[in-house]
Amino acid sequence: MSPEEFVEEVRVERKFPENMPQEDKALFQGSLKAQFTKLPEWVLEDVFILQDTVFSPKELKFFAEHTHVKGLGAMPLGKRILNCAVKKWRTIDHGIWIKDEWSANYFHWMTDCLPRIWTGLEKGVSDQVILHQSYQMLPFVQQTLKLIGVKPVFYSSNENLRVKKMVLTSRTAVFPHFNIPWTLKTREKLAKLNGKEPSKKVYVSRNLAPKRKVLNELEVELLLRKRGFEIVYAENLSVKKQIELMAQTKLFVSLHGAALSNMLFMHPGQSVVEFRNFGDDKNQCYFNLANALGLKYYYTLNEGTEKNTMLADFTVDLKALESVLDSIEAKDSE
């Protein structure tokens, strides 16, 4: 059987947020069920890495669906062949391909690339991942690979690679969904769940981020400090420190953004509060992730400077925040 015959059909069911009123049902209804396919992994011999895609002479095949979120058409592939014709060649013995054009983002690295690493390592072919040299500039990449004991092999833009033996992985889920067993594997491999009951309440601020800020940040921080929260800036912490902090956290609050990816390292059954945009029924990745991890998901709706959550700044609804925190504390005391 060829790998194409092992396409996996994945079905996911989710539950509504813990604090959802009836009038917000439409925001989440479309995310309660999902179905997607997972492409298989390939173990290939004597393959070429041409710029940012993989070509197998033996299979006479470009594997653009494994290297790009939406694949590549004939014209982009043709341009890559022409551009790579004049580049020098380098050969490496083995490696695992784990990336696409979104992978340099913290969220996608943690939720897409790490599961791909787990699937690649299971093949027993290689203990090193193949990355473009630009990934050397991303501290979270270097730090994560060191934590899991996987070696990076970097290639430059002015060379083609020949790989004698490669594990070509696929995304384990289609964004914004998650393949639960592989997502839980990240928690299993990295989270420091030492049996101690989590006790911290943590707010991760985006005050140092270049965009998507809280406009009334001072008021939010004052409110949360009075309620025993630690105020944290993810930019100031190593990956290891972020993992350790989340393992000690029982209540995690943050605005929609990459820092919420760190819920990966919380104990199951703990609580997450996301500051969301009014009317946004599209950006469900953290709602979906909390469900995959067995966390209690709460939210508040807040006034954004525009409808596009990814570009907006927000004024957090302080009354709604106090209300959801009161609800969580009441449930915890039952």
C-alpha cells in the first residue's frame, strides 16, 4: 500500500464555553463539530529540497501539500525549479520535514510543528529536523528543540539540499482545528506536571506586543492584581520558564494572541479566559485548543477598534471580566 491510502479522517466534537449566555450561542455553534483529513507521513530516499518544497525523483512528485498550507500550483512550482537550477547542492544523510509558510509563528510552531515532530520521530529514521536558516533567529524554536533533544539542520536560500533519507510529515490537523492525541503529546512531552495542584492566577499582557493591544491595560492590570493575579510578559520569559509557569497556573487570562498557546502546558481541568472581539465567530483557535486539552474555557466580549480581530486593539469590558472571575471563583469553591 502507498501512503496515499492511509489518509486519516478526523472528527472532533466540542462543548460550549463555561460562561456562554444564550444570546452568544451563534458565536460558537459552528465550531462544536469539525471534520478534516490528515495526510500520511512518507519515508523517502534521495529527495531534493528546492527552496521551500520537497521533490522526490523516485516518486516523480512534488509534495507541496506537505510543505504549504494550501499546496502550490504549476506556475509557482515551475518558478522554483528555474530559481533552484543555478544554486549549489549540499547532501545530508537524514532529516524530518515539519514546516510550512506559517511555521515561524509561535502559535503554529507549538501547535502545528511540535505534533509533526512527534509523528516524525515515531518513524525511527532521524532525530533532526530540517529548517531554513531564518529559524536560527527565532529563540523559541532553538529553545524548544533543545528541550526535546531534537537537532536542527539549517539550509540557506542559496543552496538546494539532497536528503538521503527523509521523513516527510503532514500537519496533524487543519487550522483552526487540533488532532487531540498529537496535541496531548505536546503536553506529555514538555509540560512539567509534577502532581502538585496548580495555584497561580496569571495574566499575560500584550503591552510589549507590536499590535493587538489592550487600550485600557492599566485598569485591567489593577483589577487583576487586586484579585491575586501575576502580570506576565511572555517576551521576557524563555520557553522553559513559560512552560513551568503554566504548569503552576490554575487560571490563565489573556487577549486573543500567541501567548494563549501556552495553555498547552496547563493541567487538564484548569481555566482559561480569552478576551474576544464583539461578534467574532471566526477566530476560534483558542476555544478549540482549550477543548482539545480538557480545559475550562471562559471568555469576555470586548470593543475592538475594528471587526478584524487580528488587526484590532481592544477596550476590555471590566464589568464582564469581574463577572467571569466571580463565576470561576464560585465554581472553584463548590
